[in-house]
Amino acid sequence: MTDRILTEKKDQVLIVRLNRPERKNALTQAMYTSMADAIDQAEADKDIRCILFTGNNECFTAGNDLNDFTKGLPGDFRETPVGRFLFVLVNATKPVVVAVNGPAIGIGTTMLLHCDMVMAGTNAAFQMPFASLGLCPEGGSSLLLPMWIGRVRAAELLMLGGRFSAEEALRLGIINRVCEPGDTEVAAWEACQKLAAQAPAAIRATKELLKRPNMEALEETMRVEGALFGERLKSPEAAESFRAFVEKRKPDFSRFS
């Protein structure tokens, strides 16, 4: 377990805290492994009834660490650290609650599509800038977002990759509540306590039923997205976007067809 992901068991809740503030909690492969391990730990522990993901009052996560991801995603996507995390999250039987403050970029937004309750601070900023990085959607977002918010709105968010506020995320049904940043984790914790007090088998059954209609299509979509994402990481467009990021400029895609 990397010290960039901290876990704490408290009152039948497993708290999973992203702890890389100097890099705005940018996610590495090692951090994905630790997050997947934490979910597995919660699933195996009969005393844990809920999982809480959080960062700090200033940032949830800036998304993937590009230096780490330029190495690519070799092999079967489901077996990669990020793939394993996503599939473990999707298949979790216990409720997952998230407290989001500040940036929630890339997977910081798409992972929320698989969580059960999300509290966001007024300072939260959501974004899925995959196309802007020469990449493609991940985490089942190309399936779930059109279903939830409509195709044209999903296309805008995924193709243009603009940021949107907590109020907009609330309007779209991606989060449950908007809080003051200092209250976000408190609200998420209160939701966890309420969930932990419910009949655990009934909560698991309810979660399974909520997910059931889309599970087969979702897992297939995630496999297709993951394979294409791995190919896109090796593309000239992605290379240009990564160079532009390092050079602190906008990528120039004008020479690509």
C-alpha cells in the first residue's frame, strides 16, 4: 500500500484518502493498485459496510499522472492497475460514497459514475479532457453519460472536454449535494453512517438491482474503451498533447488527419 493512498477503518466505514497534495493527487499506477486493494479489503471484511473516497479540501484528483501514463498500458486492460481499479469499483457490492473538493479531472469524474453517493464542494471542478489529450473516454463514460444526460450533452463534455461546476454536476445528476468545501467530507461521512446503519444485505441487494440492467454492456464498453485508450496513449496526437503539457502550451493538432 503506497503512502499516497491512506486507509482508515472507522465505525464500519473504510476511508480511502488520496494523499499526494504536492501533485494535486495525480494518480499513478501504484496509487490505482492501492485503491483497488482497498476496495478488495472492504469487500472481504464483513464488518465494513461502506467505503468513503476523499482527497482534501482543495483537491480530489487532477487525474492521471501523465509522466506515469506515457509508459503505456501493456497487455489486457483489465489486468492493468487502472483497469483493475475500475472493474473492482464497478463490481463492488458495498456502497461507495465520495467527497469531492477542487479539481476532479478525467477519472476523477468518470469514477463517480460508479459510486453510489457523491458530495461536492462549491469549489469542485469536473472535467473529462480525454479528446483534448489525444485520448478517448474511459471508465464506461461513453455508455453511461449518454444514457444519463443525453447524447448531445455527453458529446459536449467528452469531445470538448470543458470544465463544469458542482452546480452543473448536480443539475446533470452526477452528484447528490453541493456543500461548502469544509463541509463536504462531513456530509459524505454522514451519508456513510446512515448507509452503515441500514440492513447490509438489503443495501447490497438494492445496489445490485440498480446496476443489473447495464452491467453486461458496461463491462464490454469498459474493455473496448480500455483497449482503445491504450492505443491512443501511443498515438502521435497523444505525444503532441503530452509535449504541450510539459511545455505549458496548447497542443497543436493541425497537422493530424
